[in-house]
Amino acid sequence: MNLIGIPFEFVGMTYYQCPFDITIGSKVIVTNDFGTFLATVSKVRKASDQECEKENFNQLFPPIDRIANSDEIKEDEKLISYRKDICSFAQKQADELSLDMDILNCFIDLSSDKLLITYLAESRVDFRELVKILMAAFRKRIELRQLGPRDHASLIGGIGPCGLPLCCSTFLTEFDGISINMAKNQLLVINTAKLSGQCGKLLCCLKFEDESYTIIKKDYPDIGEVINYKNSQYKVVSINVLSDTITCYNNENYESFTKEEYQKAKKGIAKKENNTVIDINANVNLSGKGVQDTKNRIQQIKRDEKERKETENTDKNRQNKQQNKNKNKNNNQNINRFDKNNHKKQSEEKKPNRNNKNKNNFKGNFNNHFSFSKHDDGFIPVSEIKDRSILESDKDDKK
């Protein structure tokens, strides 16, 4: 037998019988306590043998009415905008009446002339005047269904802290009362943030194991119970049902017992000395040396921290020395490079310039042969020429 899951805002996930194979996304006509509606299949699974053997199987999983035909599907698509208009009108009227409610959706009952409107509100709302206005506007019987935060979360869906899809959006069909006493009964830390689901309320799964803890804890002592053990009074400070550990404290040492050892200790029978018990939550030895073990661990942490700082300082000193060494090496290289350049420059300055020497010799010879005074017009008289051989050579050329 196939079971198909159909989510409704007003009743949550409901499973129906389907004697033939069907796929997710198919449109079907189903009936519940609020009427007959066209719905979409969201889950398909096989019924287990235990479910089939239940006497109230047909009540738990009622059969579907039929598969929706094409005309019904087209008609439902046409009514989408009509349902939105109903929701908008209802929200507008609720705001004018100053009603603290948010209209969510509207469903049309196929078996009768009725509109089912769902709304979200934190507290009870007196919507009698709103119903009169809606009945006069749409000429239909109006039924308003309030949804709480849990119903809203089941409608939206999501992933829980366990990493699985929310229970309310998968298999829960109704919501039971959840109290903080269930968390205390399971010896959980009272942390509202960790014990709350996406709806802001306490996790529904707190109730799943509450009954089992209630039964198991009957064999364990109460928190605060006092026993005499080794000439000292020990008080029960914690219980771990999963690891079968009972931890006691006498203001100086911790003693850890199993359930059987605790019953023997109450009768004056000491447990075995070599029996070491480790707290699985804190990974601490709780076999009678809790305080000393804690002190030893603190001292070890301090020693590790001191060694770490010394190692860091040693590494920093080594790095600083290496940096200084590299810096000095670079400075020496720069100094040597500067000395070489300076020496080269001085050598070049001391080296005589042959071109300049030739120029000076030419000037000296020229001045020796031609001794003349400077005139503004550039004319040199013959009387001022000292070397007469030039004149004689000129005469010879003319001859």
C-alpha cells in the first residue's frame, strides 16, 4: 500500500492511502475534517508492516477521493488570483478593525460553499465582525483558522539543528505541548537559544525521549542526594544516563560511580581502586582525584604556555640577528661599491689629457711665431710681425 503525504497549512502533513502508483507533484482530491480540497502530492512512501497491522489503519491513513482531472486542475489555476483577492480584502478589513492578525491563505471547499481562511496571530483574536463583513462580500460561509508559529514553520520548512528537515514539515501531523521540564528531565543545559527551533518555540523532539528518560531515571539517585563513603559525605552533583555515570563531590574530591557501584557504596562497600572513570563530556578523570587532576592540568597548561612564549622569543631573536646580519652585509657592499667608484673618479682626474696638451702646445707655438696686438678691426700691421722669414717665403713664391 502506498502512502502519499499532502501538506496543509491548517492540519500539517497528512498521509493518505493510494492503492496505485503515483508521482510527486500529482494533483489529487482529498477530504479531511475541514472539507474537501484539491491538493498536491509532496511525499510518496510504502506503508510499513507495523502500520498495516494497526486496527485503526484506515483512520490514521484515510484513502484519497480521486485523481484530479484536467478540468479541475484548470479551474483551480483560474481561482489562484481570486483567492489572492480574497486574502487582500480580508487583510484590509482586519487592519481597519485594528485586528492583530496576518492573513496567510484562502482555500475553497469543493464539497460545499465555504471559504477557509488561515491567519497568523500571537494570541486569540475576536474576528466576529470580520466574518460578517466577509460573508456579506463573498456570499459564502466563512471559516477562519488560526495558525501558530509551529504551523507557520511547518509551512515554510527548513533544516533543524540535527541536520535533517524539520519534523513538523515531514511527519508530524499535530503538535503536542512542550515544556521546559522535559529539558530538565533529560539533564540538558537550560539554554533557550539551543533548545528553540526555527519557530522560536521549544524543540518538538524534546518530547521524543522524555518518556524513556523518565523510566530510566527511576534507577538513578536524585541530584543532591547524600551518601557516606570513606568516612566522608558525598553529594550527587550530576548524572549521565548514556554513560551510566553518577558523579559525587565532598567539597574536596570527586568520586564517580556506576549505577551498581553507587548502590554498593550506599551499603558501605568501596569500589575497586583501579577502576578509572572518565567523564565523556569534559574528558576528565573523575575517579576520586578530580581537584588534584584539575590543578595538574592547570599547571601543565601554564608550563606549555611558558615554553611556547620562550620558543617565540627565541625565534624572534634569531630572526632579528639574521636581519641585522643581512643589513650589515648590505651596508658593507654599498660602502665598497662607493669606494671603488670614488677611486676610479680620482684616477681619471689624475690622468693627463693628451688632447688638451696638444692644444696648449699649438697655442704656445702660434704665439711665439705671431706676436701681435689686438685691434678692433682685426688688421695686423707688418711692423708688428716678429718672424720675418714668413715675409721672405712669400717673396720667393712671387718670383
